Amino acid sequence: MLHIGIDAGGTSTRATVVTTAGECVGYAQGSGGNPISSGKQKASAAVISAAETALKRADSTLADVGKIVLAMAGSSAGESGEWLSDPLLSHGFSGTLSWESDLLATYFSGVFSSFGYAVVSGTGAAVIRVENGRIASTTDGLGWLLGDLGSGFWIGHHVALAVMAEIDGRGPATTLTPRLLDMLKVSSDGPYVQGRPATLPRLITELYGLRPVELAQFAPLAFAESRDDVARGILDEAGTLLARSVVTAHTSPGPLVIGGSVLAQSGRLADAFAAHLAEHDITPEIVRVSDGAVGSAVLALRRLGVEITSDVFHTVTTTVAQQR
């Protein structure tokens, strides 16, 4: 039978169809499949659509699938999954559905070793230590209010704070200010209002009109203005914070898989990250991955009891690349 690994994110869902031997025979990408961000109905529709599209490339249907593993943020095998299991049943699926962490899918997208580490730094940020193929430790991943230190949200938030500080007279001038004002289409003209530049209340209105997590959209400004002292300071601190999470999770040498857009970029942040790890004598083999598609398929095979050797892992990674 065929098996499917689903990497379900808030903005996109990837379905990877594999044989028991690890050969990818179908792949598709669809809209967000996380029920928290998309709602259960839209999420289930996105997952099923991606799965059926991937299966179509393999001339198969859900009736031909024995195992589906869904990797997503905050998921666990103990969670109720009727929002997906019932719709899958109505579409002909009679196999077994299992749940895994998207962090573990990221890890197994880069390596097949049963011990190692993964750091994911996108909108949020978290680090895991993997032992015996399972998550043994998780650091951060606490969300925008309580953590996600060094994430895209954290960087974007600090960009906004730096701009507000300059306009309010509490902080140094920064080239981030005109970039943020231009991005939000906020005019810098006008008289003072209650002793403050007119720009300030306009910017406050725009920023408070966003959902907190949407501040992550300002993170690219820090990377674009990396010659600016303030922007450099933000990037340096973000890289150090991400490294501290790795140091917290670290117990012994192992590979480090890096996922997410933040650490994917070379420059100040990545340099600060590496420098802080080196200060703690941590110099791991680093593998960068774009998503958890390969890992979700590997997790499906592991759930079936398939031994993931270097040959099996090579088969999965190369055939997924061919199907994309």
C-alpha cells in the first residue's frame, strides 16, 4: 500500500506519498492545514485536497493508502482528530491516522539519525533534542507573548519598538524608521499633536490594528537594513537568543537541522548564532531544510516499523525532490 506524510502549516500544506520502500510517487502543496489558524473545516479540506492531488499523480486514491501521518504545530497522538479523521473516512480512507510534531518532521527532513537537534525559526522559534527518534526536550516555542525568542515575530516586534523609540525621542535614529513608515503608508508630515510628532499616533493606530503575530512581516526590514546600527543590534541579539535555546537543549554532540526563514539567511544573525554556539564549544554538523515534507514521509515510514537506513533516507529525499 501507499502511505502519506502531511506537513501541515498555517499557510501551506505539503502531502508526500511514498511506498514502503521510501520511494515518493506523488507530491502536492495546498493551502494552510492547521485547524487553529485556518479553522477545522478549511484545514481538513486543505489536507484532503493536497493528499488527493498528490495521489492523483500516483494514479491512486485514499482507498489505496494504509497510513497517514500528520505533522503540525502543537499536535500529539493524544489529541482529538475527528475534524480530519471523519472527512478522510468519507473520502474513502480506511487506514490509520497518526499525529506528529512539525518540529520532528523538520528534523527528519535533514537527517535520519535517531539523535540530534533541530531549530526552527520562522514566525515562531523552538529547539528540540531528538533521542531514539523521539522528541526528548523542547526549548521555547512558547508563542509571541511568552517566548519565540529570536523568531521572525521577535525581530519584527523589535523593529517596531526601535522605530517608536526614535519617533518618541527615546532611541537613536535608524534607517528602519522610513522603511517601516513607507511599508505601512504612514505619512511623516504634519504638526505636533499634544507635544508629539503627528507620525506617532498614526503609527500607533496602524500597529495596534494588526494581530500581534503579524509584526513578523517587519522582520525583513532588519535584514535589509543590516548596515544600520540599530538593525544590526536586533539581528545580533536574535541570533544569540536562538543559540541560547540550542545551548539549553544540548547534552552531547549531534547534527543540527535548521528550518525556517530566519536562520536560512546568511549575515549578522547567522554569524551571531554560530559565534554563541562556538563560545559553548558547540560546533555541530548543520543541515538546512526548507520544510518538513521529507520528514513527514520519514515519520510515516517509522510508524510502519520501517528501519530508516541511509539508503532509505536517500531514496526518500531524492524522489521527493524529483516530484516537487
